Amino acid sequence: MWEEHEGFSFFARSVQLRCLREIAANTIGIVVPHDLQAAALWLEAALQAHWNGTYYVSLMVPGSNPPRSVADGYDANSDIACACVYGAIPCTDTKLLATAALLREQWLDPASPTMYPINGADRRIGVGPLLGRYPGDVYDGDVSHPVMGGHPWALCTANFAELHYMLAKAIATSGKMPFDQYSAKFFGQLGIAAETKIADATAALHNAGDAMLRAIIYHSDHYELSEQFDGRTGYEKSVRNLTWSYAAFLSALRARTA
């Protein structure tokens, strides 16, 4: 999803799997290759191979066992949450939720060395958090002037909000919470326990997603969305009017009202 490193990509594999599944189920006359099912099964197994016991590794070194990231500081990576929005990873995957908990923690927890200062300020007014790409990011919009830790991105934040809306819908529809030893931290960050009522859990998930979208609006420049927000000031920076930022925001809104 991010072009500065190469390896076996969790995000790419998830999107490929979704593509194959939709081709297999198509009703518009696309011929289904005879070996498609075998390829889909291979991708399912490959995705699970990214789990290192704590989180899904975003870009895995070929042949590494246990899975090892291609670069220090590349995990927990927002493209794992994006793999749910754009790909085949279900929002109820508790290992995905374990990874999502680390995403929130690394950019919001004051004890984290990668916390964005703007998230501390936003927390006091009830919005956020804003999410970046990965903790070792150095992209500042100007590749000749790297900034350690990078900055929050509108599209990462919107995708993360959408994950919360998708999960709220799944829980409301099934009447069950995917609560286990992996997802406990994710739910705990939102004040949700194993015994929390379904209605209360879905409300908490909606509120969390809403707070992220409100942060995007709050820091937008008259509702224009750039690529990034400054991690200290919250002001927009980098590529102006990035189409992907708008698309991710609208996608989250559609998921909320689904």
C-alpha cells in the first residue's frame, strides 16, 4: 500500500483474495478460471502466516519464520486496517482487532514515543485520534526533508473509522461480540467488556468512529482535505485535495449509515 518498501504484503494479498472471491461469485458472465479456488485457498493461508503472535506483519520478509517485517518501525501499520476496508479480512477477525489496538495506542497513548501531540490536544475537546501510516514513517510531503514519525493521514483515519462502523454493524446483525484474548485490548480502549450489552457496544463503536471523522473535519481547510495533517499543529500539509482522502471519508460515511 505504501511504495517505499517491498515484501510479501498483507494488504495486497487481502485485496487479491477479495477480487478472486468476487470473481468466483459473479453473476454477470465472467468465466471463472478452473484454478481460482486453489489460488484463493493459498491466499487465505498466506494471510494467516503474517500473524507473529502479537499483530499482523504488514510487509513480511520472504521466507521468514516466524514472520519478520521488512523494516524496523513498519508495524503496527495502518494498511492492516485498510486490508479490511478494501480487502477480504473480516472486521470480526480478532487478530485484526489486536493490530488495530496497537495502531490506536501508538499514536494516542502519551506513554508512546510515536504519539502525535495533536492527538493529545484533540482528546481534550473530544475528537480524534488522527492516524498515520506507520511509526517509522519519515514522509513529510517533501522527500528531501524527512520528519521522523511522519504525520497523520486523512485516509488512514477515515479507514480506521470505517473499521469501527463495519464492526458495529456486524455485531448488531449477529448479536455476538468477537471478544477473546486477542480483541480484549481493542474493546477495552473503548470501554467495552465481554459482558457489555450489544446496543452499548455498537454505540461505543459508532462514537469512536464519529470522533475520528470529526477530527478530520475539524482540521480540514474549509472542508478541503489534503494528504496529511501536521502531527503537532493539526494544520493540513502535503498533497492538496487528495482524491483518496475524500473517497475514504465518503466510504466511512456510507459504512456508518449502512
